[in-house]
Amino acid sequence: MNAYGAAAAALLLSVCAFARTVPSPEMIDLPGGTFRMGSDSGGEDEKPLREVTVGPFAIGRYEVTVAEFAAFAEAVNLKQDGGCRYYAGDQRLSDPARTFSNIGHAQTARHPVVCVSYDEAVRYAAWLSKQASARYRLPTEAEWEYAARAGTLDEAQWSDPALACLYANVSDRSREAAVKAGRFENNTNIPNAFSAFPCVDGAIATAAVGGRIANAFGLYDMLGNAWEMTSGCFEFEKDAAGAATVKCLRQAARGGSWLLSPPFIRYANRGSIQHDHRNFTIGFRLVRELQ
Ligand SMILES: [Ca+2]
């Protein structure tokens, strides 16, 4: 075997070993392009509607799952001190017993991982990159919104809220019934907290990924299910003069979650999380850079 053959064989062995040992996210290559990002009719932080260009990249077909994150957690012996945040009426509480594997609600290996911090998501991407000899990372906000829109200028995959449950796990009638029966947490800080989409998606918390209709790029759950953390900054700490940015206080998350009602489940809507906080509505999806 010549040097080229030996190198190719080594690469093949490496790829096979990676596929065998690490449950890595399934990725879809996107061509990149120019799209219209944001909204002129949404929140101030969504404005203005503007043209943005992103290069080609690959992105997870699904949100990162419990099984995928668990492989990392086991490999690095991850300790999740500090608990995970959840809601009880107008209270935002942190339960020290909640972790990604114990979010306070039933979940399977195919559910989106939540109760993970931004720091942990970044660490997972770095670990996966090393295993795969590829560069995985969180998407920028522009990459996320380009992938989510998949060419549409609409606010979501549906125009009729009654059809939302075909495309996304949202705050639906089944969750609303559980809340009204006092069997479930609700966040009453959210305007419209007790309203729901007028349909039934069958999930009162997170749902296994890929259970609904994909977008035009073949990506599932870009809206609803778990909020998806991005590398974008939602709020900066400024210097004393209020001019220069010192550091990011809150990372931007996109897509909304199973907890949210109209009008929060939209491509342009933005949420946030502190880098070391965990929340039972917030997970992530990875990008893999293309050579
Ligand atoms: Ca739901």
C-alpha cells in the first residue's frame, strides 16, 4: 500500500470508529445564500428586516438529542452542578436535582436535550469536533434563521395557527389542559401565558425529535420543541461610558419552545440565556463547517 492508500485507510478506520462509538447528529449540507432576516412587525430586537448573506454550512437535521449529549457527558464525566431552571406561575426556580437526564418530565433518548448550559453546549461541540476530526459549533443567529426559513418570508411554516401542531411541538391544547388542571408548570411572566395554539400535538413538554413535518431544507423542529442556543449575543455588558462592549451577558436562543403560544413561535423571535444557566425549555442544534 502506498502512502496515499495508507492515509485513506487510516481515514476510513477513523470515520468507522467515530460512527461506531459516537452517536453524532445527522447533518444536512446547506448551500448558503442571501436571505431576509428579522422582522419589521415583531419586537424591537428583531428589526430591521434586512438582507443577510451566509456561506455554505451543514446543520443538524434534528435538535441534539439526549442520547447524543449523553455520550459526551459519559465520556467527560460531566458534573451538572447548579441545577436547571423551570417555572412555577410567576416564579422562575432552579431545581438542583434537575439535569439533562432528569428534566422533571418524561423523555427518551430521542428527545431534544435540554437543561444544558451554553458553556456545556460549546464544550460538547468541541468534544464532538475532536472525535470526528471536523469542526462542529453552535450556529450564528443568521445561520440559524437562514436554515429555519429555508427560503420563506413567512413568519412560520403555517399561516393558520390551527395547523401549527403538524409542524411544531408548541403550547397546544393538551398542555393547556394539563396547566388548567394544575398538573403542570406554567410561566405566567409570558404574555398570553394561558393561551395555546388551537390544536393538539400530544406533547405537554419536549417531544422526540423529527415527529412532525420538516421544513423545505428537511430540518425538523426549527420552531417549537426546544429553544436552540446560538453563538449570537442577545445582551452585551457595556463599559462605563456605555460605548464599547465588554462581554456577552446573555446568549441568543431561537425558535421558541413547547411552552410558548402565538405570537412567540416565529422565525424572527429571539430568546436568551445566561451562559452558565440551564433551562428545561432550552437546548441546541449544531452546525458543522464545510471545507
Ligand atoms: Ca405541545
